[in-house]
Amino acid sequence: MPYTKDQRLQNLIKKVAEKGKAIKFCVLGAGHGGLAMAGHLAILGFRVNLYNRSEERLQGVKWHGGIQLGGEIRGFGTIERATSNIVEAIEDADILMVVVPATAHQTIAETCAPYLKEGQIIILNPGRTCGTLEFRKVLVDKGA
């Protein structure tokens, strides 16, 4: 019997709760929001990969081995892998945090689609826009 959406969601929540801090995130986008998200998750103790389409944006993170946050949240978050290679970025991630403008959701979806694995969770930031509809359409069209 196929799962309903509610059953799938409950199973995902259970999986996440069981893994706790062992959950691995991949933050897609190394702009201000992506760097803040990746740094914060790492400071909280999660394992984090960081992806950006252009390697130049990742040089500082690679050089320092992570991200230093100041302000409301302070500390150094170690990044396991900072890369412009989408396969390397998402292959071992449980949760993908897409932190790019909604206008880039289609491109990120097209880039990720061939490499997504069953059970990976994708969260769009911002998620209140029509980017979520576009992201879903691309994944369906690509058979992901």
C-alpha cells in the first residue's frame, strides 16, 4: 500500500529525530543568507556541506575551514565540505537547505535533480514564494 503524504512526512520527522545531531545538511548558496545558515547549523553541532555554483565564493570558507559568525549568534562553524561540485555537496546530505533568491530555484532544482536520493529533504529559503512550485515542477519533469 502506498504511503500518503502525511505518512511520508511522519516517517521523515521520525528519521530526523532519531539521527539528531548526526544529521548532515547541505546548504545550497553561499551568499549572505547561505553563509549565515551554514555557519549557524555548524555552530549548533550539525555536520554541514556548503555548495555554490561559483568556486570563488567558497575560497574564504575553504581557507578558514568554516565560517565565523558575529552578532546575535557568535562562534565558528566548521564546514565539512565547501564545493562547487553538486554531487560532492549533496551525496551524503540528509537535508538540503536551498538559500538562494526564488529566481534561482529553477536552476538549483535542475542542477540537483539528477543526483537526489530517496529520503533527502529539501527546504527552500525563502519558501513563501512561487519558487516552491517551480522547484517541484522541475523535479517532477526530471523524474526526481
